[in-house]
Amino acid sequence: MSAHPAPLSLNASLTGALALYIHWPFCVSKCPYCDFNSHVRESIDADAWQAALLADMAHEAALTPGRKLGSIFFGGGTPSLMPPRIAASLIAAAERHWGFAPDIEITLEANPSSVEAARFADLAAAGVNRVSLGLQALDDAALRFLGRAHDVREGLAALDTAQHVFDRVTFDLIYARPDQSEADWQAELSRALSFGTDHLSLYQLTIEPGTRFESMVRRSEFTPADPDHGATLYELTQAMTEAAGMPAYEISNHARPGQESRHNLTYWRYGDYAGIGPGAHGRRGGCATQRHRKPENWMAAVDRNGHGLKSEDSLSPQDLATEALLMGLRLREGVDLDHIAASSGMAREALVDGEAIARLSALGFVQAEGPHLRVLPAGMLLLDAILPQVVAL
């Protein structure tokens, strides 16, 4: 990956590549750390869900004519629970509506249970060419703590199957778990790096509001990792992945050059994307969209209106610039301030606080070279504190 790749346009032209996000909201059970839009239902009407998602997609396609898709991402929930025939119908419909870029990336998130792994061949035949596997840990006790339905043996079997079936495979791990030592994480990450995937997503455990873990912490049922210990594990993560040829291209995502998630880069580089399904967000033509969050409410909206939109709001130049900065500064490559200014209509000098940048540059946290601004590795550890200082909007 070059030092400063050219960012995607904030407001892509009507012929620019588009990304498509498809949300499948259902899970077998709700993980205690999860604050995503996921729901447990005893049964669903697969035919009705297929028809509703196709209708929601058609609505977005009518609003983005002349665009080709550069990526599709099935997220959730647990989209590997989706019957493969539904994935096939959605991919086929997307190609009819928009057409595909020659090297389109089609990713599906999967849980590594043996039942879902058995569907991998059918999902690949449907057109999925990249799978994101939620391993989350390589320790059985940790998996039980995280509320996962699989054990390490089952997870690694699913990983092996995925690597034989799909062109590209990535998996997630959660670290900075309670009582996880530096030696524990070093051994676990070393094992993860030995599996030969070209992409890893490595997240520190965060206690999110409204989750079961938040309630457990409030009741003193466990104590989260100390922030200083988390910082030590983060620095270890950066050193080990860099040495393995998989540097962080985003604060929590690591890849060999050329194997970055193209779909997620669309988000971080502030490109346009359509979002369909319950709770899905989208951004197209300077407009932010959001679908109804609860599955039943989304389904009712599709039945009533032909789409699941809850809101569709025009973004002001300030909104566009702020979001582009907040997203782009998560990336190792950083942002081009001239590009953001031109694309948003804001003056470059109004985007960032020059005094804060000078101060943070002297501390080795950020680097400014002409219009290019990026957060350095030392600053990524403090990103949540740095962004409010840098972004002047």
C-alpha cells in the first residue's frame, strides 16, 4: 500500500462506483458485548424476507442510476444464517440493477458453527468471494465468557473450510479481555497470524451501553481490563502485525498490501454506499439514509411504502466535512484536506485547528505535510482524544 493513496471522492459522480450494504438482523443468541442491530426470533418467513429485501434494494437502485457496484457487504446479525438462495437472489438482483465492477468484492459475515460452515460452498456459488469469520477468541474459556456458541475446535474447522472455499478470508478477535495477560495475547495473536489469512480485525473489548456486559460490570460481576494494560496490548498488536507483514491500515484492521477491505474503505474514505435491511445506514449524493431498526417495523414499512426508509436527510457542507475527517483520520493513510474542502464546499482553513495540529505534531501524534494530514501510530492509541482537538468544525 502506498504511503498516501488517493482518497475516494466525497460526492462521487453519478458514474462513480457504489457500495451496497445488506443487513440480516437475526442471530441464534445475543452476545453479551454486542450493541449491533441483532435480534433473536424463533422463526422467520424466508420468502417474505427475500421479497422485502429485494424491494428495498430496488428502491435504492432507482435513486442511483448509472452507478456500478464496487462491493457488497452482508452484515448483521448473522448473515450466514440466511438461506444461501436468498443471498444468491440478492446478488443477482444487485447485478441487474447496477452492474458490477470487474473485481467486485462480495463479503459475508459468518459465525463459525458447523451448521453455517456447511453452507459456505452454496454461498460461494451464489457469488460471495470474501468471508469475515467471527472467531473472536482462540480460547474456550474466553469464548464461553463472550457468549459464543462455538468452541475453538469448531471455529478452526470453519476457518479451514472457509479458506478452501472462498478467495479471501478474514476473521475477528477480541482482546483486552478481563485477566488476559500480555503473554496470553501474544500467544493467541501469534497463533492467529500463523493461519495464513491476509486480513485480520482485532478489537479491544469495549463495554457498550445497553449490553449485558454493561449490566454485569455495574453489578461487579467482572472488571474490565485497565486502560493502561489495554494500551500495552494495543502496542503489542501493532508490533506483531507489522512484523508479520499485516500492518494496521485502519485503527483495528490489519492486512497485507492489496488485501484491505474495499467495502470498509468506502466508508472510511467517505464514498457513497446504499444500505438496505433493518437499521441499515446509507450515504448517497450528499444525503444520509436510515432504515427502520426493528425487523417488524422495517417489514411493515416495506409493505406500506415499497422501501424500509425511516429518514432521508440532506447533509450540510459542515456535516460532510466533519464526517469525512472523523472517518478518514482512522486510516493509516490519513486525509487530503484540499480534497475534503473541494468536495464539501468548506474552506480548508475551517476544517482543522492548526494550533492543535502543531502541538500534536510536536508530540509525535499527527503528521501534516501540505494538505495531507494523518494520525501517526502513537496517536492512534489516543484517537478518541485527538479527534475533538483536530477537527475544528
